[in-house]
Amino acid sequence: MEKALQFLKDSGVFYIATIDGDQPRVRPFGAACEFEGRLYITTNNQKPVYRQIEKNPKVEISSMTKDGRWIRLSASLVRDDRYEARHAMFEANPSLRRMYDENDGKFEVLYLKDAEAVICSFTAAPETFRF
């Protein structure tokens, strides 16, 4: 988990793919954190992406670092409604406070469950791990 989180942080922006009916949807994200040994991401429950995740929690996440490595993460997202989980996200990503707070009713944190990560490059064999 730590390796995947560090990779996403090093990338700066990562992309999450969801399903909307029979159409894939991809959008950029930038906030992630570790809480209680799990990798968390966040979104606003007023956005279409949240409704897509509610209908089908399976997602893929991808990003690329400046050195030309990329990651593909496959997982299911699980909502965590605890104040402590939301607070951990703010601690790791203070810029989120410009848009949300722990109790605004819109800010959602979700953790990756049954995740499989593959880190690839053009110069090395792929590295696969699960968490």
C-alpha cells in the first residue's frame, strides 16, 4: 500500500476510471492518504463520479511519474463515513480545506479494497503487488 500511495503522490495527478452505464469515464484526482493501513481517495458526493462509484465500486487508477514509470491500480472503493477518516485526508491534503470540511455533508473518503497494482516502465519488468 505504501508503495502505491507514494507513487500517486510522486505523480501529483492520477486518473480514476469508472463506469457510467456502458460508457467508461476518466477524470483527474490529486488527493490520497493512508489511514489505518489503507489507501484512501476523496470526492464530492454531489458529483457524477460518486454516483458511478455507488452503482459500481470497481475502479482503475492510473498515473505516470516524470521518470516515465506508470501505475495501474484495480480495486473496489469502499465509503468510510467516519470523521477520523475524513480528518486524516485533510491532514495529508490541507488544500482540500478550501473546498470542504469534515462535516459539510459533501466530502467523502473511500478506501481501496482488494487492490492490485502494477508498476511498469519501458526499461524494467512490471512489478505487481496486492494490498
